[in-house]
Amino acid sequence: MYTAVAPLNDIEVTKEQLSWFAGVLNVHEAPITGFWLMYAAVVVMCILVYNLGFARRLPLLKNAVVYTVMLIGAFPLTIFAIGMPVVESLLAAAVVLGIYKIRLRRHKKEKQENATSS
């Protein structure tokens, strides 16, 4: 009988086939531990990017729904993150959104100071 899928132990993955972050986590040597560490990194970065750029004040139940969907959506992102730079892209997005937030606060503070001094 022939199987269409190769057994899990027969698949050879090298560090060159992985994204930089997956290589740092040694996904090629310890795939299960590496996957869960990568999943944690993707979840943390998704939450950070969401809070920096897109979060609004929501009721508790709606907030729970948003984070639950984010946890579920992190699974396919983690699978993509093994071979593509997903975590690195989320890190770049977090940096850009963080700079935007800092500049926006600074601008609002200056605008408020100008309004009170006039």
C-alpha cells in the first residue's frame, strides 16, 4: 500500500530553509518545542501590534472575542512563520506603530500647550 504523505521522521529540514527567528528557536532540531515557542512569539507580537495600532475601548466580552480570534489566527501564522519572516514583519510593524504613537502623543501635547498658552 502506498501513502501520499511521507512519515514525519523522514522529512529533513535544514536551518537554511527556515526564517531567521525559526532558526534561532531551532525549529529544525526540536520541532515541537520550537513550534510552540514560535506560536508564543507570534501571539505576543500580534497582541502588541493590535494594541499599538488598532485597539479601541471595548466591553469585556467583545475584547475576549477579539483575543480568542487572535489566538486561533496565530496558528496559521505560526505555520507560515517557520519558512517566512512573519515574526520579523510583526516586529517591524510594532516598531513603526510605536514610533507613530510616540509622535502622535508628542503632537497632541504640543497642540494642547499651544492652545492653553494662546
